[in-house]
Amino acid sequence: MGNENSSTIYSEIRKLKEEKNAVILSHYYMPPELQLLEKDGGVADFIGDSLGLSIEATRVNAANIIFCGVRFMAETAKILNREKQVFIPDMEAGCSLASSITAADVLELRRQHPGVPVVAYVNTYAETKAEVDICCTSRNAMSIAKSFDSEELIFVPDVYMGQNLSKKIEAETGKHLILWHGKCEVHEQFTGSAMKMMRLMNPDAEVLVHWEVPAEGVDASFDQNTGVLGSTNDILKYVGESKSQKFIMASECDLGATLKGMYPDREFITPCFKCPYMKKITLTNTLQVLEAIGTGNVPPYEIILPEEVMTRAYPPIKRMLDFV
Ligand code: SF4
């Protein structure tokens, strides 16, 4: 899309947001043109990771929320804002982690491990959240896992994040995590050999590694270089506090664009693995949602969930927000 087209679509989106009483919440993995805040000439009202956007969703005054992220995030925003209409520009914006587990799978895990609490990463659909004890994000998973008295916990659905958490939790508390087999198809590409290669080529770089990267990728990242293993927010915070000029980044490619925008003088090296689900959201389909609001043609975009599912999924999400 040329600059002229982009600026026309930007002004159209800004105009319709005002007319239709709507806000845009945009995730850090969105294409750069959707990460630009309205105050900086773009269209987003808030940019954040999933926990940050969940919190913003509880503070929104507008009647309509347009969620530029993936569907499980928009569902969470809806469950926290039942009186509002929540829209996603493409219903096909899924997630390999969220689709790896169903509510029936959680019930079966409970049957196999009676009495063991279930912690679900927020990357799950509403029906799955309705069956768990508490949700977590990569930002508060450690403190939530530590808060349970039980010696065992079921952690779903991300096996890699679960393995990374297990190491820390078992070392610090002796707790054992029972894991599911879900994988983020983006972060699983940061294998041990990929990380080793980037590190060997950039021995002076610090390493920024997301919790969803496989354990062998994490081990290969930190055997010599310093850096951080954590959430998107931990990565942003670490770079802000570091004196380094060069970083290897093991997370979704467009987080690199966010970092470069924040720190233009620093270098961020990444193989640029993009999430195909996040990239379904564009300026064009964001404009289409706004055009549809109020016309009676919103069903392709509106998040509609059964009342009973929302009622049961709310407490695990609310408990998660208490750990901010
Ligand atoms: S980056 Fe991974 S966890 Fe995030 S939405 Fe895409 S597939 Fe899901």
C-alpha cells in the first residue's frame, strides 16, 4: 500500500472511529501500520501484549472495541466487557496454541488428575477458559503458579512455555507441572541450532527470548550471552534498561519493528518469523469493520459467545487480572 493510500485509509479510520464511538486495541505482533498510535498519526488507541490489552479492555469507555489481534484475545475483551460490542477484522485470525486444546480435553485432564488445579495460558478459547481454575499470561505465569499450595499443577496448552516454567518452578518451589502438547508455530522455529547460529554470528549481542521458545532454543541462547527469558513486556523492559546496542530477538518478527521504532539507534537481529494469524489483520479489514458497525452487517466481525460460557470463563480471567 502506497503512502498516499495509507494516509487516506488512516484518516477514514480515524473519522469512523469517532462517528461510531469505537476504539482500536492493537497487539505488538500487528503489522507496523497498525501499531502506530492515533496521537502519532496512526489509528491505534492502545498497543500492548495480551495482558496489557486485557487490562485496557476493562478501562475502555467507547461502546465498540475493535481488537487488532487474534480471536482468543478479542474473546477475552468481550468477556470483560459484556455490555459492549467487540469486533475482530478477520474471524480467521486464530492461534495454533488456542486451537490445540478444547474444553473436553481439560475435563479429561481433570479426570486423570483429580484435585489438581488447572492453570491455562490466556492463549485459549472461551470454552476452554470456562473449565479452568485460573488463566495466566507470559507476564504473570510464574507468580500465579507459585501462588497455589498444591504440589502439582496442570498447565495448558503451551508445552514449551510449560517446560521453561517447570524448570524455574521446580527449582524454586519443588512443584511439578503436568503439561499439554500445544505449540506456538512461530516461536517453535527458534530451535537450538537457529539460536546457536545467530549467537555465533553476533557474539557481542544480548539475547531476548520469549517464554514460548522451546527449551533447547533457550539453553542455546544463554550458554554464553546475557539477556532475558520472559514475556513481551519483560523483553521491552529489559531493552529499556540495558546499555547494549545489539540484540538477538527470539519472538514474533513485528515485535522487532516495535523495538526498532522505540530504539532506532540500536540493532535487533531476528530471522523474522511472522505469525500468519496476526497478519490476517490489516488496515483494509479494520476499515471494513468500522464501515459495518451500525449497518446490521456486523456478523462476520462481531465476537458473539454463549452467555453461559462467558459467565463461567469470567472468574478465571478475573483471577488472572488480580495478579497484575
Ligand atoms: S504468535 Fe504463536 S501464540 Fe501468538 S497468536 Fe501466533 S500462533 Fe498464537
